Amino acid sequence: MLKAGFTYEPGKGSHTKWSHVLLSGKVTLSGKDGDDAKPYQERDVQNALLRLQKLIDENER
């Protein structure tokens, strides 16, 4: 997510909150680096990346 321009802030315990200036809201992920992501977390990340790409595509028109 860093490569896509997201920034993160530490959360409670092993959670991190990811945000992007073009998107409202945050994506919260649990687990430590290297842990396998849960399926719902993968969907949350994928949805955020798709929303971001849609915004970028719309702004390029």
C-alpha cells in the first residue's frame, strides 16, 4: 500500500490504519509484518486500491 501512496499510523496492538489523501476513511489491518492476511482484509485492501484507481482514472479524463 505504501507504493500506492497510502500512509499508515500505528493502531492498538498489532493493528495499523492506512489512509490516502484521495480517499475518505481508513483501512485497518491487524497482524504483524509477514503474517498472512485474512480474506476480509485482502478484500478491504483490494477495494481501497480499486477506488483509488477509479478516482485517478476519472481525474485523467
